[in-house]
Amino acid sequence: MRILPLTLTMAAIAIGLSACQTMTPEERRAADDRQCLSYGFKRGTEGFAICLQRIDLNRQAQARADSDYVMADMAWRMGGPYYGGPYYRHR
């Protein structure tokens, strides 16, 4: 009888982990293309290329900001190297 709960638990974990998929570079590029097309840019134009570039730059900036937030939080929890508390918390 212990096999059934274990099987159900493993199935639930597998279903949960399958939802944690990231986009492949091809899927990300297709999504970026659709976004720029929805703004009215035409493929092959300079405006379209600039749109794709800005989307990529925004993605990189967001990744840097997320990493900075996580690193500051980890550093603060390990002893707080910043005088006066974490810089990202507002009072």
C-alpha cells in the first residue's frame, strides 16, 4: 500500500517540475519578433533591428538587476556589509 502514495507523490513532483521550463533561444527570438511586429515594425528594417536590440538590452538589464538584488540580499543575511541596511529596502 505504500507504493500508491509514493507513485502519486512522484507524479505530482514530475508535473510540478515540467512547469519549470525556460524558453529556448529560438522560442525567445520568435517571441521578440512577434512583439516587434505587434509594434508595427516590418522585418528587415532598421526599426525592427533596433526593437530587437532594445528588447535584448532590457532582458540583460533585468537579469543584472535581479542578480544584484539576490546578491545584496545574500550578503545582508550573512552579516550585512552595507552600512545602514540593504540598499533596496525603502523605509
